[in-house]
Amino acid sequence: MAELRNTVQGSLLENEPMAKHTSYGIGGPAWAYITPNDKFDLQNILHFASAENIQVYFVGSGSNLLVADEGIDGIVITLGKSFTHLEINGSHIYAETGVMLGRMVKECIKRNLSGLESMIGVPGTLGGALIMNAGAFGGEISNCLEKVEVMTLAGELKKYSANEIDFSYRHSTFREDEIIIGAYFELEEIDADEIQEKRNSASKGRKANQPLRFRSAGSVFKNPKPGLAAGYLIDQAGLKGTRSGDAEISEKHANFFINHGTAKASDIAKLIRIARKEVKEQFDVMLELEIKTLGFKEDVFTP
Ligand SMILES: Cc1cc2nc3c(=O)[nH]c(=O)nc-3n(C[C@H](O)[C@H](O)[C@H](O)COP(=O)(O)OP(=O)(O)OC[C@H]3O[C@@H](n4cnc5c(N)ncnc54)[C@H](O)[C@@H]3O)c2cc1C
């Protein structure tokens, strides 16, 4: 740890509870939680980790993450607070990975640039959105993407054009050993009324259907196929309101599992197993996780 401290120029928090860095408010300590200052700092940290054989994990703002109660034995790196430069020239955008998606969406709407407005209200950073191919109300982050800049574990910078990465529903084929640094987009200028209408309808839909007063990580499971929502199946299985400790399958939206205050990762994991088991038994569908998990043993989510 002392050597790592000498290497890092940005912030390094030792045995940092991940509960402080996830929208669930859940998660045990990370051995080191690091926010590098810049690319050079990041490069040095990655070199150190690979020379010392220390496992590295990349996160954004933790709004799609469930971290185990036991924590993470390794280095967790976030660029969420330091890589926040956003540049808009006409319809061209360059954003660093730590830019909050909400900020980017609002700046585009202000300029009547269309492509991201249906994602108003999706929490998280640009990096997390690209990995997840985040989307809402018909729009996806990959739709207007041109290029992405990443750094490999060896500290090399690489660029991918959008067509070198496969994007599908809540899925992308970025390599797990590369960290997203920034991305380029091209949007389309449209009429101000049209963009406001799309924005308002997305915003209304979100407020009407999601339990936004409570801590969650959004949808826990992917929808099994277009037109068949995971939340519908969990609801039909009679599971709304099911609790484990302080965790609950939301009464408002059955695909949101909420933390009433002191829920543990093991509580959310138990609700995941229950939902999967019941939906499989009643509808012969095995639900696939949308949220990303860190620090768990392999079969924890198997019913
Ligand atoms: C109330 C609520 C509503 C939500 N609604 C939606 C919605 O409508 N649509 C939707 O798609 N999602 C939704 N989500 C989920 C979440 O907001 C998105 O998945 C978001 O894009 C995650 O961004 P993040 O920065 O928090 O990523 P994190 O949760 O920190 O990470 C997500 C994944 O990305 C990886 N990652 C993050 N940053 C990097 C990086 N720089 N380089 C490499 N890997 C990285 C992590 O390892 C992890 O695998 C919702 C969540 C909440 C809490």
C-alpha cells in the first residue's frame, strides 16, 4: 500500500466502503479506491498494478453495480470525478468518460441537438453508459457514437470506431481489460419543440413508473425479449413487495429492487435468486442480470 500511495497522484482511499460509491448504498470495502488525476497518473497506476499482479476493476458512478458485502480485494479505479471535460462544436461532441450522462443530455438539448434526449434521467457516467449501452424510451447511447478512446492495462491508448464494437440491448463488446477514457459523438440538429416533446415524454414516463425516492440500481434484470418485460414477469409471479432484510422488490416497478436503508448485498442476492426461481418455474424463463456484480462467488445468483 505504501508503494501504491507513492505512485498515485490523485486520490487513494484505503479500505474504502463501496457502499459510499454505489446507488444501492451497498458494498464492502475496496482495498484501494482510486481516482487518478489524469491519463499519466492512470498509466502509472496500471503499470504498478500489473507489475505487482494486483487485480484492477473499473467503475463509473456505481449506478448499475452490486458489490459484495465482503468487498473487493484489489484496486478499484473510477474516472468519475476527474475525467469530466465536455466539448461541443456544432453537432460534434467530445466527452471524457467521467462526464455525467445527465449533464451531456442537458447540454445537447439546450443546443437542439437530438439523439440523447430520451435518456434524460438515466444516472451515471458516460463510461458506464457506453459499457452498458444505456438506453431509455427507444434511444441508446450507441446510436450517435462515432469513436471511443480507451486505455489498455499496459497503459496504451487506443481508439475504436463505433462499428468496431457490437452494441445490443444493455450490452457492448468492450474488452474488460480496457478502461474507457472518452468518446466522440455526432448528433443531429432538430426543431426545439420536437426535442422538448421527446424529453418531456421520457421524463414523465420515468417519474410515473420508477420508484425514484428509494435507492436502487435501476432494472435488475434484462427484459427477456422485446415486448416481454422482466418486471411484468416478476409482478405476475406475485413477488412485488417481497423482502429480505431491508431490501424489497419494489411495489411500483417489480424489476427495481430497493434498499430501505440497511440492506446488504446478500439481501439483494437472495431476492435475485427468488425472482429467478419463481419466474423460471411459472413462465419457463431464466432471467438474465442487467446489473453488474463485483466481488461475488460464482453461484451466488443461481436459484
Ligand atoms: C434510478 C435508476 C434508473 C436507471 N434507469 C436506467 C435506464 O433507464 N436505462 C439504462 O440503461 N440504465 C438505467 N439505470 C442503470 C445505470 O444508470 C446505467 O447502467 C448507467 O449507464 C451506469 O453508469 P455508471 O457510471 O454508474 O456505471 P457503473 O455502475 O459504475 O458501472 C457499470 C459497468 O460499466 C463498467 N465501467 C464503468 N465505467 C467504466 C470505464 N470508464 N471503463 C470501463 N468500464 C467501465 C463497470 O465496470 C460496470 O461493469 C438506472 C439506474 C438507476 C439507479
